[in-house]
Amino acid sequence: MRTFARLRGQRLIILVSVVALTLAACTRATPTPATPTATPTLRVPTAQATVTARTAILPTAGTPFTPATAVINGHELKLEVAATEAQRQRGLMARTSIPDDYAMLFVYERDNAWTFWMKDTVIPLDIVWVRAGGAVVDIQTMAPEARDARGDYRVYTPSGPARLVLEMNAGLARTYDIKPGTQVDFFP
């Protein structure tokens, strides 16, 4: 009788366990409400108070490089891209002003000591030559319609080769503390 009672007790435990597991498996679990993944926000000391974190892009051979913004030392600039020869030749000619949060990005297919002049350009500009990896090579301030002693337009030449060139309002390079070696991040 003891064996039967023990066997009966074990069967009861097994039966209760099976019923409990079956009920647990059949019970509809309350789903956790889907919450969108929060994107971290990076605070920057500019008029635009926040910049959403994102992945920087770099130029690659054979692929069009058309970023929408550049961030330098926490300052964001909206970009107008000059990627064709015609766009690069025209540059910022005849513009009477550009916003402080704006720059023109000249994109080249190879590294070179790209030279610039200020023909038909009536606003002073800072020019920033940048390597393909985003490091600043050189910075200069260009005067409107600048000419040399012979009367030819002054040619601005960087201290080393670059793949990208930024033109922005004169004085912004100093304001944003841009120096050789400063990292420029480009974003779509």
C-alpha cells in the first residue's frame, strides 16, 4: 500500500506539473510594448542646440560623395557640394553673402595641392583643405578679388595635398578653432 500511495503521490505531482506547464504555454503572454530605439543626442554649443548622433561618411574612389553637413569641433555646417568641374569653377562667384552655418564643399577624385583664387568673388572667405580621412591640412583667409603685385589674381595654395576643400565665411575658422589636424566629420 505504501508503494501505491507513493506512486499515486508522484503521479499527482507529475500531473500538476504537466497541467501547470500546459497552462503556462497556452497562456498568452502580455507583450512588452514596442518602444523605438532611442537615438543618443549630442549637445553642441551652437544656435542649433542639438545634433542627433549619426555615422560620419568619407569619400571613396568611384563613388559620388555628397554629404549634407559637416561638423567641425562641434559646429555644424550645411553644405553645398561642388563635385563637377563646372561647379568647382563657379564656386561662390557673385554671391553677396552666405549664412554662417553654411559652407561650399569642393570634392575631388584624388589628393592634390588644389589651388584657388577669388575671381568674381565679392565676400571674404576662409578656405580649409581636408584630407580624405577628414583631417584638416591647411587653412587660409582669402580676400575678395585679391590680386598680386603684377595685377594677377592671387592664388591660394595649401601646405599639402587634400581631397576636399571647404569655403566658408571669413573668420569662422578662427571662431571654430580650426587648425591643421582638426577632424572634419561629414554626414549624409
